[in-house]
Amino acid sequence: MQRVREIRYKLHVAPSQATSPSRAETERGTDRAADAVTDAVLTASRLLVAVSATSIASVDESITLPQFRLLVVLSTRGPLKLSTLADHLGVNPSTATRMIDRLIATRLVSRQVNPSSRREVVVELTGTGATVVNEVTARRRAEIARIVGRMPNRLRHELVEALEAFSEAGGEPAVTVTARDPDWI
């Protein structure tokens, strides 16, 4: 967070400036700061995707990143209606159905008729699916901890604040969330 503040300061206030920047200059500076943050997040996301892909492959090579994302959504939110699950994944229900069919075949999820509405189906993580999510998450956690351990201590707290704000802005629940979402009823 301090680094972002420093970048914003450098972009908004040059040492030789005696007056306040114009509105256009401030907007350009804000755009450049947002671009710097976006670039940093893109770079970090490449690393995180690599960590995720390696962790998934070490547990089950047949699971794709989108399929694992579906498993994680079910793990954090509990059983969901198909349409709600598709919304959480940002895909069409037909795409979610194909993913679910593949995961049912590997016994990682189950599908049943919604007891509240027989026209809807509810998708749920199986015990095997929960084990896969837990094992992959443990491997990811260990690798991320190794990477964070190489960071300077002074930057770790700021990273936590920035990533929490980023996750909240993106609507992603915290890893420690255990409450189940009643979206399937």
C-alpha cells in the first residue's frame, strides 16, 4: 500500500511543482497509478496461476483450472442451484452443465433435484471433491507461504491490506469463510 501511495505521490506531485496539479493532470496521474497497479496485479496473477496449475496437477492432472474454480465455489458457498453456480463462475448454464457432467463422472460433485423446486437441480461437492480442494489448497498455501517468506517483512502487512481490498472489490469470499450460502434453497 505504501508503494502505491509513493507511486501516486510521484505521479501527482513533482518536486519542482509549486502549485497544485490541474484536474486533467490529476486524472492522468490517477490513470497512470491505476495502470501501474493493474500491471503489478497482472504480473502477480501469472505467478498465482502457475502456482495453482502446479498444485492442481500434483493432486489430479485431469482437473482443469475452470473445473477447480467450480469446486472451490462449491467448497466456499455450499450446495448451489445450477443457475446460481453458473452466475458465480461467470459462465452460461450450459457451460456449467458440461463442467458438472465431467466432475460427476470423476465423482467430485453430485447433482440432485432441488427439494424446493423440482424444475431446478442443486450441485454439491462430494467428499472426494472436498478432499481434492483441501489438498490443492494446502499445496498452494505452502508454495505461496514460501514466496511470501522471501518478501521483506515491511511489505507483508501492506500486501495483506491490498489483497483483501482487491478480493473484496472482486466479490471473492475470504479463504477462512466457513458459513454456507443458502443460495440453493
